[in-house]
Amino acid sequence: MTLLQHHELQPFWDLAGAQVKIKAFEIALSKSLFDLLLSPSTVEEVAYHESFASSLNAKNTEIWLDLLWSMGCLEKTVEEKAQYSTSEMAKRYLVKSSLLDCSQAITFRFQTLKGFADQFEQMLDWSDQDRGVDPSPNMAPLWANAAKAQIFQEQRSVMVPALNKIIDLVISITDGLLCAESDLEKMHFLDLGGGPGLASLALAKRFPDATGVVFDFPETVEVAGDNILAAGVQSRVSVQSGDLNITQPEGVFDLIWCSSVLHFLDNADATIARIARLLKPNGILLILHAEQTFEKNHCARVLPFYLPMVMKGNYLPRQGEIPEMLNHHGINLIMTEEIVCFPMAPVWLHFGRKLV
């Protein structure tokens, strides 16, 4: 080791420091700091701002702001009396007035993962009988509430831009031979487990002659239905409801978008068999899923987010399982691609086409 190399213990020290970063960030959101600093301000102007219930300690405020600056949330001038302002990234994703605001979604992730961490050791002691027993078995209302806020924000800010890039990728990588733009213009698509339905709205916007269906729990498709009405595409996009473990959507489809659904189902293979039956001959399946691979750095990015679900008995496929199931049920795998610009952790995109 040279003096210019990090010590091999540095990753663990970084973990300790991350707790301070999280708290600094949470306080910034609770005090609407990023909204406040849309107008550049000095330390004193922040510390004594009238919107706070009480004044802050100016010296401690300065180091707090410097930490947020180091995290990329703020910009800082180099003048003698420095001014701080919201960074371009924070303007896009952390300001309440932004159309891409993701602050509730990030806070939700902090809270849920902290809740898991508090139970981690207890879950290690679970017997096999305990595994898979969810203390909140009726997830449908919780999922519907999430669809109104944090999942809505993540779909709008992160997933929809990724979806548009995926459509571009699918069209370009097949060189128009298997999936020309014209193939999709009048398609009938299914957004399976679609939550607030923003993937459907993105497809409907991109392909004005396409029609589609959002399928999810009854409580959740009410949220999607409101979003469809607000977008004015109710004549082309509808909703169907049910539990995919026991029911399936009606109809057949030219394209199915299935993002992170298999985690929550009893039998992934049976689900893919049902999905295959919902596709028309030559129909397109775009299935995205986090997976456990054989590569250490990839697991380091995936497991912190999906370990809680796996410990409760949910499904995290190992690399190669989904392509094997697709092939078994008559879906020809055309492309597999890692997608890193997705909420929380990278996923694998499997693009397949139903054999005639």
C-alpha cells in the first residue's frame, strides 16, 4: 500500500460516515432547504431564516451546508463570504416545485431500509416456518398508497426516462428487422403490475395510435385510473385489477412491460407461463428484474436493497434463471442488457419475442 491509496478498511469507515450524510440530507428535506436555496444565501441568512421555527447555530450550519455541498446537493461560491445555492441536480429532483421531485421517494427508501436494519438480526433467527410470513399480509392498500407518492415519483423521474431509452435500444439493436417503429405504432400493450401507470402513459404519449391496459391490485389501479384521466388518454388506456398469483389480465397483447413484478409472486415460472399466453404471436416481452449475479461488485449494488425482501421469502432470481424460463415457455430471447439507470439498483432487461 502507498500513501496515495485508500486503506482496505475505507469502505467500512464510509459506511459509518453514511449515517451522518443521511441525517444531514433528511434535515435538509424537512427544512425545505433546497427550495430555500433556489436563491443564493449566506450562512447567516440560512441560519436565521424566518421560515425556521427557531434560529440555527451559524457555525454548525456552515459545516452542515459544506457537507451537503460535498454530496452534490449544493453549489458554493469561493468568495470571502460564501453563498450557497441549490445544485442543478437538486433543482431537478429535490425541490418540491420540480416536475421530477423525488424527495418523498428517497425519504421512503431511507425509512424502509432503516426499518429492515433494525430487524436484521431478528430475521436471521427466523425458522423456515417464519420465512415468508409477512406481518402485514394485506399489501394491496400499502402498495396503493405508495403508488400515490414515492412510486409515482420514482416512475416519473427515473423509470419513464429509462423506458424511453429502452424502446430506442430495442428498436436500434434489432436494426428494424424484428421490431421496427411501425410495429409499435398501433400496438395493444400491457403494463403488468404497473402501479400508478406512468409507463403506460409514456407508451401512449410516444405512440399516439397505441392502446393499453394497466394491471395491478384493485386499490392501485384506482390510482392509475386517476392518472390516466388526468392525462386525457382514457379512450386508449384502461385498467384491469386482480392478484396475479390467482388471476390474469383479459386479452392478448403486442407488447408486455413487466418491471420488478416477479419479486412479489408465489411462482415465477408459472407467472412467465401466463405472460407467454397473453402475448400474440411475435409479441414483444420487456421484463426487467434485479438479479443476483456471480459478480461481487454487482451484488454489492443489488443486495442492500433486495436482501430485506429475500429474507421475508420474496424472489430474487439468480442470473440466467429468467432467460431459461422464457425459453421454456416459448419466448425467444433476443437481447439481455444491464440497465443501471433504474431506481435503487441495476436491473437486467430481457427482451424476448413469442415464437409463432
